[in-house]
Amino acid sequence: MANSKIALSVLSIEELVPILDSISDAIFIDDAQGFTIWINKASEELYKIKRKDVIGKHVSFLEREGIFTPSVARIVMEQKKEVSTIHENKDGKRLLTTGIPIMDADNNMSKIITTTHDITELINVQNELESVQNTLSGLKAQEGYSDIVANSPSMYNVIQLTRRLSNIDSTVLITGESGVGKGVIAKLLHENGNRKSYPYIKVNCGAIPENLIESELFGYESGAFTGSRKDGKKGLFETAEKGTIFLDEISELPLNLQVKLLQVLQEREITRVGGVESIPVNVRIISATNTDLMALVRESKFREDLYYRLNVVPISIPPLRERPEDIIPMIRIFLNQNNKKMKEHKEIDSKTIAILMKYPWPGNVRELQNIIERLVITTKGAVILPENLPSFIHETTSGIDISSSTTAKGLKKALDHAEREILLKAQEKYITTRAMAKALGVSQPTIVRKLHKYQIADTE
């Protein structure tokens, strides 16, 4: 080590400058006050600047000129420690910059060395890989559950509960905001259960006129009312025999029909309009609402006894804004679906995804699906850029600081979840932590620390 120090000490400035200029990474040298002392040729090329124009300039000036956004040297000055960050230059290239404080003998900062590496191509490759992985994970999921993304813990729990309830005939009440996928969960309950070979009937209780809904649900006898068929008609409950009937927007069911639905739940039989005989029915009843039914019960707008009959097993689906881990996989899946349907090959820029991650999605999954379809249709170029997004998304997200919002917390959870999954898969494939470390390109102590962090048992 001593010999190497002696060897370096004999190098002159004239010899060091060509060496630094030959390095492909950009190198900035600033003094402790933030004024540029020297830059290498790679810095000139990467930032489209001239050495003579920046030497002697302060980091704040370079930030104002848009050369750095932000200046890592400034952050090092403020924090007095090594700092690394990913940012962009004027050309939109993604850069990994590390600033290192150089301390003198009295432990005072004398200079700041900043090195920058262009990682644009690496990120593009990573995005492509992520796109493939997210598409595969979203499309394969677990057998029978490919219609829903469940990367987030909350949706994973919903899927696990749905799986357990599929082969049980318990009455289920699905709750959640409009557009979260209540109908998807209801269909999964049917298609993965014992009744999957029999009818699945969906009824939107808010879409059928009040004067028709009783006859639609329960049918009618011959001559029950003017205009009725002479031979009468089966209702949807009879049509769903041995299968499942899904009553969406159950809160819209009129009070007088709530009594008849209660009879079905209690007696497992219906009476047609204009009829007197009870007809036994063998159906599973699943209902859904985006309304607080208990609040309606307190307002005497919904029967309390019916509420408890419907709410035997509740499934609550969280809104999309509370499960940001699911947003990127959904974007990829919807993009692939629309590309295939419209015979397009559109890609989505990472900056566009960042904006979509900040948007609160009041319309939930349905809104996300519609937005992606709209973008594929309206974007003229091959890449969906931020400027292609609707103005209301920009207006909604413009004031949100992703570094301090709940989105950042959700993104951290998403990254933690992904890291844990990578470790679990690596552990399945490689026997030792050393082998895992080699495969993942990190040190063995890092693997051990990560396994401990995620409470994964060490195989060694």
C-alpha cells in the first residue's frame, strides 16, 4: 500500500489530467464552498458544457442553468457526507451521480469529487425486464386467478380469502369503492367453486326500474299484470338454479323487495309475482355495494335483518390509491391488452409511469384501465410520454411531492415486496448465501442482512 502511495505521489498534474480525461464517467471537482475547480471531457460531453464556462462557477449557478437537477455537490455540502442520486440531464438521460467529500487533516471538507455514470440504457433494459416480469406475474398469477393483480399485501389477502370461500356456500357481501373490482371477485368466487358448471347471473339492482325489478328477480305467473306472457316467466333466481346470483349495488334494492330477498335467504324459496306457491331455489347469493349499508340501516333505508343475512362473510376491497404496488403491473397488463386488441406496439415512458403513480385514482382500477386504453388510442408516437396524459391528471398531480406523499411510502413497500420476492426465488435456486450473493451481484453479508430484514430463514 505504501508503495502505491509513493507511485501516485510522483504523478504530475500534466500526467493526471489525461488519465482523468480518459475515464468514461463524468468527473467534477468542486472546492468546499461549491465552486467548480475542474471537470473532465466526459462531463463536457454528458452535460453539453465547456470546461472554461463552468470552472469558477458556483453549484447554485449550475442548478439555475439547468445543468444539474439537483446538484449533488450542493447536497454533499449540506449533509457533509457521501451522497448518491439518480437524476436526468437536459437530454433526458438518466444519470447515477455520487458525490464524495474529501476531508483534510483537521477533518474539514476541502473538496468534493462528483462522479456521474449514464445509466439510461441500463434503466431501459431494466424497464423491459420489469415489463416482461410484471406481465408474466400478472397473467399467470395463481391458477384461476389471472384476472386480478395482487402484488400488494392487502389484495393478496383478498385473493386468499376469495380462494377459501370459493368452495363454501356462505353468503358473501363484497364492499369497496366504485371501480375496485367487486364484480371480478364475485366472478372468481363462482368460477373457482363447486357451482362453476352452473349459471352465473349478474344483476345490477340500480339499473332495473323499480316497477320491473320484482318480476325480473322472482318471475311472474300467467296473467300477473297487463302485458305479461300468457305462460308466465322464470325470474333470475330460478334461472340461476344450482349456480350463483350476484346482486350488485344491493343498496339500491327497494325496501319492499328487501323483504322478499330476506325470505329467499331464510327459506331458500321464492314466490313469483301473481303466484301463491313457494318455489324452492338452490342458489348462492353474493352481493356488493359501494355504500355504507350500516349507515343506511341507521337511516331506516335498509333492513337490519337483511344486512346481517347478507354480511355473513364480508370481503372488503381496498381502493387503488391504498395499494400502489399493484399500479405498475396493472399498467403493463392493460397496455399489453390494448396493444394486442388495437394491433399496436406502444410503450410507456418511465416519467409517465411516475406521474400515474402520483395520481389518486378516484375511479380505481376501472379508471386506470380506461386511461390506458385512451392513451393507446390517442398517442401518435410509439412511446406514451407525460404530455400525452390528460390535463386533469397533470392538474391533480402537479402539487404532489412524491418524496413526502403516501405514494412514496407505498412505492417503498412495493420495492421491499419485490426485493423479498427476489430473495425467496434466489434462495430456492441457490443453496448458500454465498451463491445467492454471486448470482445477485452483491456481497454475502448484504444477503444475510436482507434475509434477516425480511425474516427469511438462512439456509446456512
